Amino acid sequence: MFRTLFSRLMVTYFIIILVTLTILSLLLSTYFKDYIFNSRKEELIREGKELSPYISLYAMGLMDENSLYSIFQSIDRYKNTTIWVTDLFGNIWIPYSSTGENEKWKEQKINAEEFVQVLKGNIITKIGRFGERFPVPVLTVGVPLVIRDRIRGAILLHSPVEEINTALYEIYRNIWLAAFISASLSVILLYWISRRISQPLTQMNEISKEFSRGDFRRRVKVTNRDEIGQLSANFNFMADSLEKLEEMRTRFVANVSHELRSPLTSIQGYIQGVLDGTISAEEQQKYLSVALSESQRLSKLINELLDLSWIESGEFPLNRSVFDVNEQILRILVAHEEKIEKKSMDVNIDFENQHCWVEADPDRIQQVIINLVDNAIKFNKESGTIHVKTWREKNTIFIRIQDEGIGIPKEDIDHIWERFYQVDKTRSPKRQGSGLGLSIVKKIIEQHNQKIWVESKLGEGTSFTFSLKAAEHPGKNTHN
């Protein structure tokens, strides 16, 4: 029946408030009922005690009947109050009624059990018709009549319960009216609160359905800073991430398609030219060499894509060991000697120590250094210098590889770690590489729980610096 969060919140909160108001109203009604009845009892008891000395004077002949009745009238503060003064045998000796029905009660006798406790010196209170002598229920209070320090009878005061109930009904009406108004205001407040809580969640539900269809444009409106507001903000942040991820995926597919199609088209064209005789026999060796180079570039791209996918899958094992990173750098530079000499470049090596021991995966760190050295050679200027430096700070080794090329514009620095991102127009006149190398480098360093960063100035060059965990010489502790 109540399927939506809004309706469940409304019903739940309303039931809680309704039950609370009902219980509170009943408690207040009971409290005021007891309070009014007790107040009336106290008033009647006080009146009875105040009458006792005057009745004593009347009994001793020191006050006439008219004066006594005048006192009765002055003491009586309530309408329809009936006062009986009885002797020890229950005979109504002095009747008084504010309605003037005094003669009705004269010489009547009440049963002993109805006032026996009063004769013992106790004060009694009863609610009822007092032996069916009254047509309506009355509140009766009985106090002892003391004459010359002895109990000579009882003073009984009767006040109609209806008079008390009339006052109570007015109080009840105000209590339940206040409860009704409170409940009405609560419904309005509950509607606003429930809508405020449920609306962002409803929006999230609707927007998540759009996300499932690939539409990441909509966002949840953040209207407050509570937990719901924080959830809305986090939802929007997630939506931004998903949208960016979708853009990256689309761009990635497009780039991969382009990178794969370009060498495949070249290879297909050159081989087709050789087969159909379009390319002469003298030119065949040249174009087959180009086709081989394109196939090698294609193979490298596929390997890089597999590496990147493997790293991001979380199933990328690191075979850590202790090795000399300085020696590894020197071997890589020797392997690139032909490329370096081809551009007439110099290499400046600055090792803080002859040996620099690190704990890492040597194959993956070799992959990092090769990528960075390749970039330094590729983007360095003719006859420029490649600077390689290693140094240690506490338990961390730092490796820096720097070129003297054109540099990277500031707005592009944050994007160089993205897949297929290339700064063609500033770093090189023509497209080189796949744009996956730096993405792989960053992932490998992060897998080692280390950091890599770039510094670049236009016209001065670019430096890449990364950190590794320092280690001691593997044979240092073998002799004791």
C-alpha cells in the first residue's frame, strides 16, 4: 500500500505523533479531572470546617437561624450546594440548599453507615446519589460537628458533579482542540520534512535509471548540508566520474580504433602493392621494410594495451627484489646509444653514490625507465643533453630523467598521464608513439606505492622524477 519512501515516512511519523498527542491528551485530561475534583473536595472540606464554630454558637443559642443561614450563604461559593447538619442519630437538624429547598430535608434521617466515620472524627468524601436522595450524582464531603470539644454530629456538604464536569468539559475541549491543531500542523510539517528527505532519493532513483541507459547529464539538486545533502553531493560526484569515465571510454575506443587501423591500412596497402605489381621490384624491399616497421608498431601497441589492462585489473603481480637501479639505468642508456648518437645528444649522469639499491620489481622498473628515456630522446632538441640523476633521502630513492626539449604547456601537464594523450602541436611536429607509455609508467609506480611527477618549462625542457623504496646491499648482512 505504501510503496514510496515519502508515503512511509508520512504515515510512520504521523502515527507516532498521533499516538503521542493522544496519550498526552489523555494524561492531561486525567490530571485536570483529578485536580478539579480534589480542589472541589478541599473547598468543601474547608467550608465544612469554617461552618462548625457557627453551628456550635447556634446550638448554644448564641446565634439565631437567620444569621446562621446568612453565614451559609456567604461561605457557599458554588451554586446548588446542599448542606446538612445532623445530630448523633442521623437526623437532619439544619438543612440548607442554595436553591431554597430547605424544608424538603427537615426531619429526614440518614443511615448510620453513611456518616459513621464522621462521628469517629474522620473526614469522608463520596461521589454518588447518596442513597438515591439526589436525582443526579453529587460530590459529598462529611466533616465532624464539634460542640464544646465533643463530636455532636456531622456536617455534610453536597455539590452536584455536573457543575464540576461543566468546568472539566471546557478544559477537555481546549486540550483536544490543541491536540487537533498540533496534529494538523504536524501533518504540514511532516509533509515538508518527508518531501525534503525523499525528494533527493527519488531524484537519485530516477537519475540512476538514466545512468543505466548511458545518459550521465542529469544531477541531483543539493539543498542542504546534512547526510542527505552529503549523499546528493557524493552522488553528483559519482555522476561526474561516470560521465568522465564514459568520455574516456569513448575516446579510448576511438583512439584504439585509429591506432590499430592506421598501421593495418599501411601494411595492407604495401603488401597489396607488392602482390599486384603496383610497386616495382626495386622498391619492394623498401616498402616491405616499412610494412615490417608498421607491424612492429602494431605489436607494441597491442602489448601496451595488454599491459595497461593487466595493471588496471588488479591482478598485476610484482616480483620484488633488491637490485642496483644505477646499474639498470646504465644498461638502458647503453642500449639506446645508437638513438642518442643519431641526434648528437649528450648524457649527463649524476649518481649520488656508485650503487643505489632499491626494493622493487626490476622488470617493471626497467619498463618505466625505458619509457622515460625514450621520451627524453624523442622530445629532446638536436644536440641537447639528457640529464639522469639518482639520490637518496632517508628510506627513499629518487630517480630523475630530464631533457632539454620544447617543454609541455601548463594546461597539458595534468593530462599527460591519460591514455593516448599527446601534446603533438608543442612537443613534436608529427605524431609519435601510442600515447600509452606514461599511463603505464604511472600505474607501475603507483603499484609500488610510490609517486611520480613532472616538471616542465616551455623552451627549457621536461623532467620526470619518481621514487622507490630504498634497500641495503643484498650481501651486507651475510657476514657476521
